[in-house]
Amino acid sequence: MKSKNVCLILAMLCNVQMIGQQSALVINNVPRGTSEPMVNIGLEEIVRENVAQRLNKLLSDEYVLYVKTQKYHWNVVGPFFGSLHKLLNDQYDQLAGIIDETAERVRALGFKAYGTLAEFIEHTSLSEDPGNNPNANDMIKNLLKDHEMVIRELRDYIKYTADHDDLGTENFLADLIVIHQKMAWMLRAHLLNE
């Protein structure tokens, strides 16, 4: 009797549901042996999965862009060093926030976010730039090209989310377009005419 009371107290503390004579652990709506909570947000699982795949691709692009921006921040030289060094610092800080929010959006949909360099490189549309330290103007051109590519991809992702009534992700992506457009504008304003 005493052990049954201990089990019932433990069950209440852990939000465990007792089913018949056997107990099946369901802690915070996560059945034992699974890694994801049951997600019931009004979107079919296949839609959530397709959106999560797009978000993971975006996460990969954002991470590669973050690393490239940071690399250029560290290696920029020339007469505009001060202003470019600060601009690139500000932009990689913004990208770090975008990366975190994108990964959390994937998780909110019930899927795992990519989290390794290998996954990011495998799924990105952007190129790194290993072993190459271009001049400041070419750094700006490279970053501008990458931001513009991300903006074009975001437009496609927004169409998909709109077509499948995922208003939360649609709004999230629309906010990202505004941020990337501003970053692109700032880069464009620093571009030297050749």
C-alpha cells in the first residue's frame, strides 16, 4: 500500500498517466520513447515538416552568412576599416539572433533544428570563401549577394507558408525579409563605385 502511494505521488509530480494495470509514461505530453511533444497547432504534420525543412535550410544559409560576415569583420582592411568593422560587427550580431529565432521556430513546429557545421554546409545555398580574404569592396559585394539570395528564398518560403495557412511562420519570415533588406541596403551604401 505504501509503495502504491509513493507511485501515485510520483505520478502526480511527473504528470504521468496510469493506464490500466500498466503505467505508460507520458511526461508533458511526450510518450516514452519519442523525442517530440505531440504538436496540435492546426497544421497537418506534413505541412509542419515541409515548413521545418525550409526553415532548416534557411538556418543553414543564415549560419553560413553569419560565419562569412564574422570572417570579413575580422579581416577587413583599408581606408574604411573603422566603419566596415563596426557595420559587420552589428550585422553578425543581428544574424546570431536570427539563427536562434529560426532554430526555435523549427522546434515550435515539433521538429529538430540543424545544429552542426556539416548539416549547415550540406543544406546551404551560399558558398563559404575558404582561404580567400578579398578586399573590402569585394567583401561587401559577396555579403550583398548572399543577403539578396536569402531574401529571394524567403519570398518563396512565404508563398509556401501562406498557401498552407501557417500564419506564424509567414509573419516570422516577413520580418526576416525586412531585416535582410536593411542589412543589404547598409552594405550597398558602403559599396564603392568602380
